[in-house]
Amino acid sequence: MTGISVTVEIDDAELRAKLQDMIGRMDRPVGFFKNVGEHLLNSTRDNFESESSPDGVPWAQLKPATVRARQKRKQTPIKILQATKNTGLMASINHRTMEVGDGQVSIGSPKVYAAIHQLGGTIKKAARQATIYQNYDKRTDTFDPTFRRKSKSNFASEVTIPAHEITIPARPYLGVSAEDQEIIIEIADAWLNEP
């Protein structure tokens, strides 16, 4: 016979029971994955608060037009990807733990626009018809250049909005940083060694 073989026999009943418990935990890792999911959820929220990627790279700043549009809508004008606190992308981040196969945890958002903010990209808008509302002043025979709501205007006109593109820079918020990797190892160690 080639090679080497070592056999270890444990006579300590308490140690054997602890090892059996650890082996049993490895067969049912759902608790570990739930803990990892909670950590990654908090880490992702921290990325929104720091406005940076998991690796600490700052996100591209908002364009001045975006800030002005948010101010008009009474939204948070300067927080990137956080126009609204309770209904936006950050609030939609969640995690799921699966027990199928080896088990896994996934973290993400159900929002249709989540991927373009994570990866960046170009949105191609087709030409379209729209109605704009303004105020017409009969005395001066002029239009107020400010667009208004239908209920606050006295003139409507049909316009064609030309085809155009909107480029959204990548602002990665999902991912596992080097610090997250260390914490996941700590979670695994604590989970395997808890009494």
C-alpha cells in the first residue's frame, strides 16, 4: 500500500457529541445562510448611505437636471438612488434563503430599474406624442413658458417629443466586499461553534 493513513479515535463522549452536532449543522446550513443574508442586506444599505460601491468606489454624482427635477417634485434632491426613502430602490432590497441543494442566499431588488442602476446602460426612448399645458395671456397675446398641470392651465397643445437616449452611469450597490468576505467567515465560525 502506498501513501499514508491516520486513524483517530475519540473516546470523549462530550467531544463526540459536539462533533456530531457540527456535522449535523453542515447538513442543515439554512441558519448560516440567513445570517449571511442579513449581513449582506445591512452592508448593501450601508452602500446606499455612503453612496459607493461595495469596494468603496464613490458613485457618479447626479446631474444638475436630476437635482432640479427632484426639487420640483419635493423629493430628496442630493441623495443618489434615494429620491424617496420608503418606496425607492434602497427600500426594495431584500434577501432570500434557499434550502434546495447546497443551500444559498440571494440578495436583490424586484424593481424593474434595479439592474440598470447596478450595471449602467443606455435607455432608448422612441419618439412620441404628448400634450403640454400652459397659460395663455390674452392681454399680451403670449404664452407663459412654464409648463403646468392640466387643472392649472388654460391652453393645451400637442407636441412631438423626438427620439432620444438616456445614459445612466453604473452605481453598483450589490456585491461582496473584502470586509464582507471576512465577516462571512466570522459568521460561519460562530455558526459552527455555537453551543
